[in-house]
Amino acid sequence: MSIAVIYGGTRPNGNTELLTDQAIQALEVEKVYLKDFNILPIEDHRHSESGFPDVNDDYNSIIDLILPHDILIFATPIYWYSMSGTMKNFIDRWSQTLRDSKYPHFKMTMASKKAYVIAVGGDNPYIKGLPMIQQFQHIFDFMGTSFEGYIIGKGSKPGDIKTDTAAFSAAKQLQNKLKGTL
Amino acid sequence: MSIAVIYGGTRPNGNTELLTDQAIQALEVEKVYLKDFNILPIEDHRHSESGFPDVNDDYNSIIDLILPHDILIFATPIYWYSMSGTMKNFIDRWSQTLRDSKYPHFKMTMASKKAYVIAVGGDNPYIKGLPMIQQFQHIFDFMGTSFEGYIIGKGSKPGDIKTDTAAFSAAKQLQNKLKGTL
Amino acid sequence: MSIAVIYGGTRPNGNTELLTDQAIQALEVEKVYLKDFNILPIEDHRHSESGFPDVNDDYNSIIDLILPHDILIFATPIYWYSMSGTMKNFIDRWSQTLRDSKYPHFKMTMASKKAYVIAVGGDNPYIKGLPMIQQFQHIFDFMGTSFEGYIIGKGSKPGDIKTDTAAFSAAKQLQNKLKGTL
Amino acid sequence: MSIAVIYGGTRPNGNTELLTDQAIQALEVEKVYLKDFNILPIEDHRHSESGFPDVNDDYNSIIDLILPHDILIFATPIYWYSMSGTMKNFIDRWSQTLRDSKYPHFKMTMASKKAYVIAVGGDNPYIKGLPMIQQFQHIFDFMGTSFEGYIIGKGSKPGDIKTDTAAFSAAKQLQNKLKGTL
């Protein structure tokens, strides 16, 4: 079993990353920082006769990075009560990969994975972040991915998250669980 | 009173646009197609000493287009159970505008507006689109914008939406309401 | 095809009932007013060795009234952002019926039905009523019942609902749809 | 500071109670088991000329038990994806107390309190229990009560909850927090 973390944040060592660090401490993980990749928004060609044209960006290289792993951790700051636009653009593009002959087993592969979400927000994230959690459930349901758990933390200024002992305790629990499965 | 429609879709004459057409029929509106603009993802510098650096893209020109209007209609296809990544990137950038000395009254101006959401999705949008509606409420609450209503339609293939008579009827109702306020 | 309406309200001719009247106008329906029945709260004996004891109240007679019908409309005022306690107690008791040898086909029968929800609330029901709609979806998913649609109306004082033209228009649409299926 | 726990379950030593035990261990709390009281469903007389008639049941005695306390813990099993009908009936009756001259300061008193929710369900409660959490937020927002946190646990058969180490860890965290405030 191996783990990839997909970071949606735009700040180095942001609160979401700090909280995730606790969950993956001492574990070997593939870290994917979406902000370091060029990801174009999807253009919806699901119903175009010629299908999706090739896109000249880094998206496929991210897919190549995560597909080999059994466990995916989506680590995103909560921007405006949802995942970052960067992470949303990444997920939107799955619609293309689902129809991409270069990835004939994309859905089946994703369906074999376990997923976690770690998210940190500043404005009552324990409540206002819940629609995002529901959306991740819908996303994983569609792909057949097993949504194994989520942690919501509260933080706004850099380092804020360190005072969220409940979130850190949950991350520690997750670390134990991940260790047990590796 | 004047109206701007902010389109988040990527397909010309997509289902969301067709449904929105019914709502704005015979009304004068400013149409803003986000796909025609270059909108970079936000980089979170809320807590950087030097603040947000200027960004070289088209984002500000969109803000300039919509700020003069009293009513904003956010028209987005439902991609992966939420607004399109393009629209999300647009909204994420508001965090920058809120701190931009070129827009000192951004929040106050947004707080004077009324907002509507029109969204079309393919996978049980009447239920699976609800978290997105809740997120728009949180967004508008933060800005002080009055969330006046939303219409969810069902459609996937081009033109599908035309068979959603309930959504079209709701759009017709909205048209009457908008006419009454102009 | 035949229709039963299950009313959760406690006020004669309440707003929910008025809105529902529009949806079922000129249709033959079985009207079940839960307030006219004595429904005891469930006592959870799912895991008792002896199972659920018989309960001396009117609950089973309601089940007998609704089971013959193909379409169930759950018409409830929104009390405290959810269905009325009366309707909740009614649904809670399904856990007992699912294990009741007098109703060996309860789940299978419910799974063959179509369901609608009509709900009226006073405090921004279009948004604050959405968690309740999601709960109904979960309930119907569990039973296998097809959740065909919902209408949310706004009203507090008696008759208020009459000014919610959008809700009435949606009820009229539903009426047409119901007519078409009978 | 003092604490009251309001139990919505119907099973002695049910999973919700076991999880709550961890949160309140070694703390002095007032325990209120709703199942031991007769609580009639509300009859909506908010708009009757003569107002709400007196109701001959135990509801007021529950209000008298909880009002003196600073912290209220709502501990409910998740029945059909929401609080138990018993707890719902209890909360529905608040509409009456808000207009009851015997409790002229009901809302103001509730607005001074802090609230927690502890809930255990069997069917993916971490996701399917979220609409209930949102409803509690709406309820507390209306009353002005501060919603300080919630714990969702998974369990169905008696004692199941003991295997939910993440929930127990969260309950332990809550216990520490409660201790700190007493």
C-alpha cells in the first residue's frame, strides 16, 4: 500500500499542509503540489464528435503521479467554502481522462483506491465546510473510490492550525490508521 | 436596475446558457463568459507582508464589468457536483480584490447587489447540486449580497435541458420577477 | 396509479396543505393527516432478543392506508429546519415495520413507489430546508423508493404561501406531471 | 459553569450514551433522558388569537431542568439520518416556549449557552449525518446559542461504538475542553 497526497493550497507550509504533516508523519508519501503544475480548466467536449482534443499542460503528469498509489489524500484549504479552484480544475479534468484512450482503466483504477480529505478553513469550517465534504462524497461515489474519512481544521493566519488540538488529534488518529494499513 | 450574467460554462450554447436565456429573455443584460477571459488561480497572500502582488491576467476586467450592475446571475454548469473550476477560480480571486486598494468599496458594493444562481447538471442535480447552493449562500452571506433565488436544471447532452419543463417554468417565473424589478 | 398524501402539519389548512392542494387539484388522493393519529415514538428494539414488542397505537393503520398507493407525497411544514416531529416519529417507526412479520414485504413495497416532498417554512426555507431534502433522499435511498421531486415554499402566517408564486407554479407543474402518470 | 446532557435515545446504555460517557467522564452533569418524559408533539398555535393552550405533559419540567445550565449537550442516536423523533418533538415545542409568558427570557437564556451535539448512527453517519449537523446549526443560530462542536460516531449494534476509536478520541478531546471551562 502506498500513499499520495494531493495539495490544493497555494501557500508554502500552509495550515492545510501542517495538519496533513501530522497525518502522514513518518510515512512515505508521494507529495503532489498542484500549484507547481499548469492545469488548464476543462473544456467540455464530452459531446463533441471528435471528443476531447489533447491539452498542452501538466495535467496528465499529475494523473501519472497519483494513479500508482492505493491511498489518495486530498489536502485543500477551504477557499470560499469549497476546495481551491486549482483543485477543482484538477478534478474537473477527470471528465476528460474518463474518455481518454491513454487511460482506459482510469475509473476502474480510481475505484480501487481509498480517499481521505483534509481541509482547513477560517470561517467556521466545521459547519461551513460540510457541503464540500458532501461534494467529495459525490465525487468518490461516482468514481467508485472509497471515502474513508475526513478531517476539518480551523485556521486562517499561517500556523493558526496548531491551536486546533481536536483537528491535530484527529490527524494523529488518521496517522495510526494509515500506519496500520501500510 | 441592471443585470449581469456570469457564465461559468465552457460550451457555447450549453444547457446552462439555454436555461438562463429563458430567465433573461427580452431583458437587457451584460453577459460575461468567464471562459473568454484568462483568470489565474489565486495565490494566497492574505498574510504576506507585502500583500497580494499584481496579477497579469483578465480578472480585474471582469470585476469592472460586473460591479456596475445591481443583479448578478451566476450561471454555471454543475461539474463534479459544484460550480465549474473556472467560476471557482473567479470567486477565489475575490479574496484579493477585498484587499485591493484599487477596489476600496468592493465588499460594500457587492453587499448592495442581489444574486441568483442558475445551474444545470446531469447526475441528479436537484439533490447532488444542493451542497453547491449552500456554498453560494455562504459566499453571498460573507459578502453581504442578497441571495434571491436559484434554479437547478437537469441536462447532460446539448439541448437536454429543454425537456426539463419544471426548470424552464422556474426560469419563466424568474424572468417575470426580474422584469418587475427593472 | 394512485396517490397518498401524508401530512405532517398540525394546523388545519396550513400553508403546506394549501401548497399541496395545488399539486393534487382535481386528482383523487388518499389524504392521511398524521396529527389525527396517535403515533408513539419508536423504542429501538432492533437488537433485542425478543424483537420489537407490539405497540398499542395507530401507527399500523397509517401504514395500511399508504401501502396500496403508488405515489407518496410527504407534505410537511418545516419546523426547526426539518420535518415535523410528528412526521419524524412516523418515519422512525419504519425501523419496526422493517422487522414486523405482519409486513414481510414492507421494504419491497416501498421500493416500488415514487415519492415527492412538499414543505413550507418561514425562515429562508429555500436554503435552510435543504438539509431536510437531503435527509429525505437518504431515507428514500435506504428504502429503494424513487425520490421524484420536491417543492419548497415560504410561508409563516396562515395563507402566506399564496404569495409564493414560484412555489405555486412548481406545484402546478407537479400537478401536470402527476396527471400524466395517472 | 455547569452541564446538562439531553439524551434523545430510547435504548438504555445505547451507543450514543456510551460515547457521551467518554466526553463527560468525571464531570458533574445533569442527565436528562427524554424517553423518560411524556412530550407531546407541538400544535402550531403561533398564529392563533388565543395563543398556545397549556399542554398537559412533562415538557416544561425538562425546560426547567436544562435552563439553569451553561452547556447543553444534545446526545442523540441518528434515526433515519436525523435526530430521534423524540428529540425533534422536544425541540419543536420550543416554538411554544418562545411565546410562553412563564418563560419570558427563554430565548435570551438559550442565547447565553454553549451547545454540543453527540450523535451515533449506523449508515455512514460521518456523511449522511451532516444534514442533521447543519440543522442543529440553524437551530442554534435561531436561538443565539453558540454551537461549539459536534462528534459523530458509527455504531449500530449495542456496544459497536467502542470500535470507533476516532470518535472516542474526539470525545476525550471534548472532555478535556469541558474540564477546562468548568
